[in-house]
Amino acid sequence: MKRNCWEYKNCKRISAGNEASSSETCPAAIENKLHGIHGGKNAGRACWVVAGTFCGGTIQGTFARKFDTCEKCDFYKLVKSEERPEFVLSASLLTKLK
């Protein structure tokens, strides 16, 4: 089974059954427009295009501001290698969020 970002990173902003309030829950865990991308739940395997994710001990901003960091992330690299050659490019993912 493919792991979502919150499982891989052992993130505390997601709880079993999403019982945390929406202000405490990572946006990747509730962004259903990307459900199923790369075999993930919601945006769990496309977190790099979702604004407001919690990485590196801080809440991240927009895609444009965070993507340089995301490209260096071990989870991003893992998904990219697992999904090659069907890896969905960020530009395509961003259009799904509109």
C-alpha cells in the first residue's frame, strides 16, 4: 500500500478519522480534488501543490513559495520515483485545484 505524506512523515496534523478541527488538520489530508492522484487519499501523495501544509516544523505557504523546498523533500522524491513514468506534473495538479 502506498503511504500518504502524513503517514510517511508521521505528521501530527492528521488524526484517525480526521477528528482534529479544520484549523489543526493539514490541508493535504482534506483536499479531495486530488483524491486518488498517485494512489493517495485526498492530496496525500501530491502535498507539494497544496498551500498551508506543515513541513520542516512550520506551516508552508503557496505552491510558488514552497516548491523549491518540496523538490528536495524525501517524500516528494519517493513519490516521483514510485510513479515514474505516470508521475503527474505539478502544473496538471494545480489545474485540478481551481
